[in-house]
Amino acid sequence: MNINDFVILPGSKAGTSVRLKTKTVKELQLEKVQLETENREMEKKLRELQSSMSREKEERKKLGAYHWKSGQAGSVTIRARILAQSNENRRKV
């Protein structure tokens, strides 16, 4: 046993140590390959997402994006007219 295989955890009782799990070189190489593969896949997904977002942005520009225009008078719905008339009638009474 090597002294470097142990670590003293903070907040533990004095003299208490835990043995670290040692990984073999093969396990580390396998983990490295897996991480590199995941990294490549995530980068590919990111590029696809960026390209689809840029395509959608261009489509919105071509179509003329609709922007909310607050404070502008528009056509009033029937329900709103009825509500406004009933409020006026209450004030008159």
C-alpha cells in the first residue's frame, strides 16, 4: 500500500482516512476516448442547432417579423363593446 492512495477528508475525525479508488491506465484511456467521443457529438449538435437557428432567423427576416405595438388603438371586440356600454349605463344611473 502506498501513502498516496489515502486522503484525509476535511471535517473528519483526526486520523481517519479513506482509500482512493485507483484506476488503471486502460480505464483512464477508455474514459478519455469516451469523453472525446461525447465532446465531438456535443459539438456536432451545437453546430446543427446554430445553423437551424440562423436559418429560422433569416426566414423571419424575409417574412417581416411581427412586433407587438402597444398603445395603438385597434378594432374592439364585441365583448369589449358590450362591457364598455354597460359601464357607461351604470355611470348614467
